[in-house]
Amino acid sequence: MRRPWTESDIPDQRGRVALVTGANSGLGYETARALAAKGATVLLGCRDPVRAEEARGRIAACVPGASLQVVALDLADLASVRRAADEVGARGARLDLLINNAGVMVPPLRRTADGFEVQLGTNHLGHFALTLRLLPLLGATPGSRVVTVTSLMHRFGRIDFDDLDAARSYARWRRYGQSKVANLLFTHELQLRFTRAGAACMALSSHPGAAATELGREFGALGARVMGSFRGTYQSPAMGALPTLRAATDPAAVGGACYGPSGFGELRGSPVPVATSAYSHREDIAARLWAESARLTGEDADPPTLRPRGSRRAAP
């Protein structure tokens, strides 16, 4: 029987560059810390500059000599996403890891700066735009990976194409599930396009199981009581980050794979490859979501990095 995969199994990351979104707390912080400890240059993509600097200080204190840089990034504002992508591109000629980790969970109905329902806008559309903006760097870095963090709640998610902006109805848990299955549909479509283009890149996903992070701060009183009753079953953020770290660094990982905890119900435990819902593998839904996401964000639905070799963009 193989021993559990742990942080010590992360290969040497010296010379590699990683961008981690939401790196100031929870899973993102632990992901950034572990990559820095293995020698990677880690870009901390954070909305709040004060908390970003605090996180950088904490990592530097426990990882002497860590190479850390803060990138201002608000995924709920596409202008901020574009500025962040430009800044990352200006800082260097490579990007080995893009960790799409940041997110919001079950808030009251709010809108992003661009008018999107905040869960879909932040968890999916912001990361969609960021990834597409960084494709030239990723494509120029052989072996690069995009890891997008989803949730067990993806199993209940469906894409409501008739009401993506929640103009007619808003049920916070249903909308959260939608955003999390969108993460997987995006991952599978991105991997398909990497394969068709012959790109030396991979798209993977992960989920933390039940991890004690700040995501539950907007559950509301009833939700907080219900979730609090399960608090003893939660694993630490460091354990919750292991599936993401394995997806990002395991030499045996394959494109399109998802990693999650190995324990009962995938709630806790060491990271292993896990299955995701049949809906998350629907190629027709993934292609439609890709096209709609490109339209909403103003990104190129057919960027050069993802075009099959020898092909030309079709005339409009």
C-alpha cells in the first residue's frame, strides 16, 4: 500500500514561478507557503494590499530566503484582472503554475464591478479572464499547469444559461454550486484546447474537502450553526491545500485530473485523484460556457495559444 502523499513529496520548485490567487489566507496562503518552501518564486495575487503584505511577512518568517512578490488582483473587477495579468507578464518571461484558488462562498446577492452575480463573477469569470490573459506566458513555459480549485458542492451545480446574472432569482447555495461546476467545466474545456493545440501545458482541478477556512464567513446565522456542528470533522487549511499542491506538482499528474481528499466522502485525508460529476464532463455545456464567458468578459474565445497548429482564425 502506498503511503499518503504529503507536502514532503513536492519536488524541487527552484527556478519555477507560481501565481496563487487569494494567497493571503486559508488554502491560498498554505499553497503559496508550501511552494515557496520548495524554492518557487511565488506571486501572491490578493485583493487587499495590507493583508497581502501581512501574508508575505508570515511566509518570509517561516521560509527564510523565500522569493515572494505581491500582485494586486481583484477577481471581481475585470479591469483589475487585466492590470494584474499585464503586471505578471512584465515581471518575467515564464509562468509555471497558475493556481486559481480565490473565491467567495454563499454571500447575499451582490454584483461585481462589471455587474455579474458575485459568485460566478469571482469564482469563474474572474479566473477565466485571468487565465486567458496569461496564456501567452503559460504557453511559452513547457510543463506549465493551471490548477483551478472547485468544491464538493459542484455535484449540485448546473449552469443556468437563461439567468446567469441572477436577474430573476438568487439562491445562494445553488449559485455557489453553479460557480464550482463552472470551475470544472472550464478546466475540462481548457485541457481539451491544450491537447488540440499541442500545447505543453496541463489544466487540472482540486477540491479541499471540508477545510476550516474563512470562506464560511457569510453563511448567515442558521448556516453558521449548521456548519459549526460539523466543525470537528474539518481538516486544517494546510491539509486542505494538499490536493491543489499535488495537482500542481506531482510528476505523474495528467491533464484534466481532479485531486481531493482520500477519506470518507472526500471530506478529509491525503490527496488522491477523484471523480467529478457527469455534468462537469459535458462537452456541450463546457463549450457553451466557454463561449459565453468569453462574451461576458470580452476575452478572445479563440486565443492564439489554444489554436490547433497550422490553423487560422476563422473570419468573423
